[in-house]
Amino acid sequence: MTGSTPGTGPGESTIVDHDLVIIGAGLSGIDAAYRFTENDPDLRYVVLDRRERIGGTWDLFRYPGIRSDSDIYTLSFPFEPWRRPEALAQGAHIREYIDDTAHKYGIADHIRFGRDVERAEWDSATGRWTVTARVGSDGTTEIHRCRFVYFATGYYDQDHPFTPSFVGLGDFRGTVVHPQQWPDDLDYDGRRVVVIGSGATAVSMIPDLAHSAAHVTMLQRSPSYIYSSKQKEYFAPVVRRVLPESAAHRVVRARYAVQTAALVHAIHRFPRFGRKLLRANITGLLPEGYPIDVHFSPAYNPWDERMCMVPDGDLFAAISDGSVEVVTDHIDRFDDSGILLGSGRHLDADLVVTATGMDLLTFGGIRIVIDDAEIDPRDRFAYRGHLLEDVPNLAWSVGYTNASWTLRADMSARAAAKLFHHMRSAGIDRAYPHLRDDSMPSKPLWDLRSGYVRRRPDAFPKSGTRRPWNVRHNYFADAVDDRRSDRTDSMVFVRSDSPR
């Protein structure tokens, strides 16, 4: 039973003791809760989340057409089969799946909603983290003390999406909305809609908007690579018919992981081949003579930015039937009725959607303090992609840039859970990675040219250039490393009776 000391009124603190605190109740947080309790079912733990429902990203985003931008088989949990037929899943179905999984495995009982974590403080004298969460608006706080803390907070700022400074935006008499802040009651039926951007969010929402809007324009400054993927295919249904459910899920998941890895590797190795492959993928889905070079042939190589996926070419179908137009141009300014472009063309609009990206924010903006000294995670090297240099008893989750988030998130959670299990079994008080070679060069953790990465290239902890400090974006190389490598390499372990 988790011990607690209640506060006595508004503005006062409740103190609760645990073995483990997980911050975040999205995909990564639920996955971590499962992995940590897999070998330690009696673990005293709590999951803290600032929102009021399970789901994280999949509860936050409510815009039309919200769906996964990678296959759901590798995005789903490896321990809980995905049962729906679609390969690119709707956001509401993903949130429902996360919620169902949390309840099935008893994780939901450990979640505390409405807890806005502000700081996590480590005290070497006690070997404990103190995690402070604000509850409500009356100044009440909860103090959660624990031996180990796991950050499953995602990678972007949930409160402040990125919107460029557009000249004349205040003159526009229509409605402007960012997808991250989509109102539930926004009516776009019969309206002229301009969506600024051509990333994953834009290409997800545009076909959905086109069903009821008078017309939709996708306005992009430069093209993105967009790949049409089959929403339903033969492999998963066949495997599900001949194998038990859990085995079928593992096989289908492995197949999609291999397929994606092979495609990414081939495209990186042979970018000209990649360009031709991606062009061939969409040519037959667009009207004859459509200017593909203008609207769908980026200047960068494939996978220099994250690839956009569309199910069954739905975006191209909307372009072909005339309900959607793609315009590649620069915005000169807004006026009262729409957008004036650099070419001199004017786009009339009733609704403008600024699908212009997000701002990166690691560790949820939570302050991390080690023995009364606040640290900046961006100054530290990442160890195997989930621990921080010289930070004890802390792990975090971050995904791949070229594959589903859950592939690395689950690997990180399993590694952190094994570490904590070993610590508990061996009487180890503290465990942390320590860099013994101060001369090792650093490099960015993410190697993308996407706008949200280029705006904040230093948003993440640093990657090194040698293992175990080199953060790779290769699931299979990491999987082999996870099984074969020496998990004590560059690690420091301190027992309770050791000198501090």
C-alpha cells in the first residue's frame, strides 16, 4: 500500500510514497507501467498526468481526420494485439485502444489525472526523488516520493503550438485555428478552407475537411513527400486466421517493422531510387498532366524529413475530384477576406487552418533538480536513448524519426524496468550512466531537417558518436544491441552501504 500524508486545506501539500513515478498516461506511459510491473507485480507506483483522460497525444488532438502517421501494428503495444482492420488508425480508435489496455492490465487504477508536474528533485542523502505536482487552481500540491522516475511526456509543447508571424493576420475577418487547439464546435460546412502546411497533420485533415467544406486549399511553401499506403491488405487478415491472436500480432508487427526498415534503408542508400519510387506511387492517383514536380517533388532527399502517409490515396482522390487544390507559393500577407500570395494570387477563405507544426519540449518542461542544483537535460548526453548522463534513477522515452514511436518507447521501458528490477534485487540505491571520455563529440539526437527540429535543434539531450552514447534511429540495430550488449558499460551502481 502506498503511504500518504494528507494536506489539511487549499494550498497545502499531500505527501505520497511510491517505488516508481511515471509521468504521462499516453502510449509511452501505459507501456512503461506494463513493463515495470511485468516482473514486479507488487511494485508501488503511480502514473501522473495533467490531462483528465488516458491517451496523451491521442486525447489532445481532436481535429478532423486525426490518425496515425505510421502503421498501427508497430505503433500498438507488442503485448496487446490491435484488432481493427485498418493499417493507419483513426485517433479516436487509438485513444480507445490505449484506454482499454490500461484498464485490462489494472494500470488505470494507478493513474492520477489533473496532476501538472512542475519539478522532480533528487536527494542523494535519501536516495529518493521528490516529484511535485500542482492539483487544481487553488495552489494545492501533491508531493510524490519515489526511488525511480520515468518520463513519458512526449516531445512537444502541448500548450503552445507553432504559428509563424503572418503579416496582416489581425485584418482577416474569418476564423483562424491551429489543429492542436481545434474547438469541438467549429463548423466548416460549406466554408472555403485554406490549410497552411503539407505535413502529417495537414494531409490527415484535408480529405476529411473536403467532405463538407465548400472547397479546401492546401497551401504549402514547399512540397513534402507523401506516400499512399493501403489501408487494408492481405497479410494481416491471413496471419490472423491461421495463428493465435498474440502470435499473429507479433508476426504482423515484425513484418511491418522489417518492411519499414528495409524501405528507409534503401531510400537512404539510393535516394534517386527513392525519389522515383515515391513518384511512381502517386502518379497514377493524380489526373493526367498534373504538375507533380511543382507540388510533390521536394528539393530534399526522402526521409531527410519525416514521410507523410495517406491511406488509399485519399488526399489524391480529393485533388482529382476537384474538392481540394494544392497551391505551392509564399504568403505575402493576410487581408480581410483571405491570403495574398507572393505570386500575386489571392486565396479567398472563411476558415484558415495553420497546420504549421509544433514546438519541441522535452521532459514536459518539468524542472529537474539534482541535490539542490537544477540541471538542463539538453546539456547531458543520452545513454542508449533512455538514460541521462550522471542523473540517477531516471529514465525517459523518446521515439524514432523513421519508424513508429512505440518501437523505441517499448524498448526503453523494458530496459529501464530491467534496470530497476536489478536495483531492487541487488540492494542498489543509485544507478546512473557516467561518461568517462570528455573528448567525445556530440551530435543532435534527431537527424531530421523538419521545421520543428530546425527551430529547436538543441531541444533534446545530446547524442554521442560512440556506443552506448550514440543514439541511433535503427530499430533492429538497437534490438540486437539491447540483447547482446553489456548493460553495465559506463554505468555506476551505488549500494545503500557504499560511500556516497
